[in-house]
Amino acid sequence: MRKTNTKTSGVKKTKMPPAKSPEEQEQRMISAAMDLAEQQLLDGTASSQVICHYLKLASTKDRAEKEKLEEEIKLLRAKTKSIESGEKMEKAYTEALQAMREYSGHKYDEDI
């Protein structure tokens, strides 16, 4: 039988417990890919795609797009909060109007 070469390309393999969720597994895979890309860049063996990917991340256009996306997310959260607040106010007004009707002697009518 042939002996297999157990040398790795500078990547340290450690045994980890299985991931508890798909999200955790995804984060592990991303982390491993980032570590490998970093090692390839340091060794000078990175492909042109890897180099271009990290150059793009460093561009001002990419940073501006990220900032724009973050602001859009903030805006959507504010709109959601405003809608929820409006629904709460509408409910409070309805309850106040119903209480006033009851105080004035009118019976409760769900159709109003």
C-alpha cells in the first residue's frame, strides 16, 4: 500500500464539534474561506479572482454602496416603526371614542 502524504498547505486542521445550526455552519465555512484566502495572499499564491475580490472590497465605491445600504435599512426600520406606532395610535383612538360613547349613555356597537 502507498503512504498518503499528510502534509497540508500551511492550513491548520482542528477538530471542531458539529455545527448546531445551518447559520453556524455557514459562518464556519466563511471563516475558513477567509483564512485560506488570507494565507494565499500572504504566500503569493492567490488567484486573480481572489485578488480582485479584495481589491473591490477596498474601493471607495464599495464603501459608499455599503453605507447606502445601511441607511436604506435604517429607513426601512423607521418606516416599520412608524407604521406600528400608527396602528397603536389608531387602536387607542378607537378605544377612547368607545369609552366616550359609553360615558355619554350610548350602547357599545361593534359596527361603528
